[in-house]
Amino acid sequence: MEAEHFSITIDGQEAEDLYPDLLNLEVELDDKLAAMFRLKISLTQDTDGNWSYLDDDRLHPWKEVVISAGFGDEKEDLITAHITHVKPHFSSEPTACFVEVWGMDGTVLMDREEKLKDWPNKKDSDIASEIFGLYGFSIETEDTAVIHDEAVSTIIQRETDIQFLKRLALRNGYECYVSGRMGYFRPPQIDETPQPTLAVHFGDETNIASFSIEVNALAPANVAMYQIDRSTKEVLEAVAESSLQTPLGSRNGTSFLGAGMQPAKAYIGMNAATGVPEMTALCQGLFHEGGWFVTGEGQIHANEYNHVLKPRGTVTIKGLGETHSGIYYVSHVTHVFTSEGYTQSVKVKRNALLPTGAEDFSGGSAGLLSGL
């Protein structure tokens, strides 16, 4: 077991003098929302009536903050963000006064101005690259096939840049986010090597304090969309009835339907598309979203886990019995540092149950089945 450590850097300089007065450090990472941090710093008043930190230029709005964490000699960035809120709190008891400092990742810079703009003859991935570039972000995108021909239809932006890109991401089944100084517009990375294994009630390997699972049989549904072609007046149809994502288990949601039961079906309305390829992508993306019918959440003993868990990647969880042990996609992690230590709150999801047989549980099948 290695000791945890963290660092707070403001405008390129580590703020080591803050550490003795730091009451709480929290970094919230989510696969759908902007990453956030919260600092809670103790305030003291000197004999002249001045309060520590309240006049500190480093805690002014829009300062860039980088928070990193790790174990032993290893350290990695959790968030690169900008201060958005400063909230001093004063109590009648001088020792109970403190200031809270909040901040958000680089997407906050992309959410400042609502725009009305056309994007003719562009792929959604080309638009993402261009918009991320406007803010100086490096870019990692995966190509979207459909070019929106100006002669047929032009994409119109009526929202902020990040709201617009997230709308484009949704209709492609993509994730859109900023991490550090990199902008991402791509499908979920389900096939990457899982992060180190989490274990529930697994003897000396146990590193989860608590964990709960929900299986929602109502979530999976086939998705269909119909639309009239404005040129030919032909009825266009797109249907998604099977997943293109890697299954994280051997049985998906529809495999549990009883005799005579048909999969649920949802129809997309109030959405316009330029043709069947775009309609199909939208149906498929929503089909995949409904396919995450297993969710879980829990508390990790960070020192026993000895790893900085991050969302938008997979993790193997064992000790949950045969049905629920397996690979999960991490959707949320909140990293919390207090005087009592380092904890990680995690949320995960899964598009199937039961192992596939390809998982590496590093504990053997007997341990998997028994949880011992």
C-alpha cells in the first residue's frame, strides 16, 4: 500500500502554501458533464482584521487550476480547470470560517456565447475539430461518415459551442468532452484495456467499501425513425435492433425476455435528418444508450486500490457473483481528499450480464463464483 498524494497548481505554480489550510479537495469527473473541482480552505484573521486568502490573486475568477493525484512516485492530472465561483463563509466562531473555490474544465470557455451559425458541406467530426481548434485545444476525433450537402440540408447552430457539439455527438453515439488541453469527439472507448481490478468481499484483495447494482429490464429498446424525403417525397426508414458496441458480458438485455415477449420499441420524433445514414446513426446511438441496462455505484478505498480511477474507460469488478462480476464502463468518479484520507466514489454501467470468459479477474474462477 503506497501513500496517496495530490498537488494544486495555479497559473503554472504549485500552491503548496494552501495545503496546511486545505479542509477538503474534491474533483468530480463524469462521462456526460463538465469536470468540476471544489476546494474548501480554512480562513484566519490577523490582528489588522485581514483574512487569509480572500485577497489572494490566485483565487480570483478564471485563474487556471490543475489538480493532480497519485500514489508513490506516480502522479497524473485529474483536471485542468478555471475558477468560476469563490464563496467565503463566516461564522461567529473565528476558527469555523472558510472559503470555497469551485471551477470547471475547459468546456466552460465554450459555453459563454450562444451562436446562430450555418455549417454547410461539413461532417460532424469536421465541425468538432474546427470548434475545438478555436479554443486552442488539441484534437482527437473519429471521422463521421455523413457530409451534410448544402444542396440538401445545412446544419444550423443555435446554441453555445459545447452545447452544439454535444448535440452532434448524441446523434452519432459519440462522447464529446475536454480533458486537460485536448478536445475529444469519438465513440466510447469500450475496447481499451480495463483499469486495475476492483474487488468486493474478496479477502485481502478487497478494495471497495460499499457497492450496489441495479438491473433495469425496462431500459433496452429497439429504435426506429421515419421521415419524408423533401425532394422525392419517399418515406425514409431507419431501425436499430442490434448493438454495434462490444458486449461487456455474455447476455444482453433482450436475451432475458420471456417466451412470446418482444423487445420494447421507441420511435424518434421531432428530429430532422438529412437522409437514411444520419437517421441510422441517430437510431443506433439511442439504441446503445438504452443498452446500458445495468448500473452500479460504490465507494473505493483509494489506498487499497492504489490507482486513480477515471471515467470513460472500463474496469473489471469481481466478488459480485457470476452474474454481476465482469467488465463495466466507468461513467463517474468523484475524488475526495480530506484529513481522513482519500476516497473515490464511482458509478459504472454495463450492457450485458454474466462473464464472457475473456475477462482477467486475477483471482481464478473459484474466487469469481464464490466471492472469496
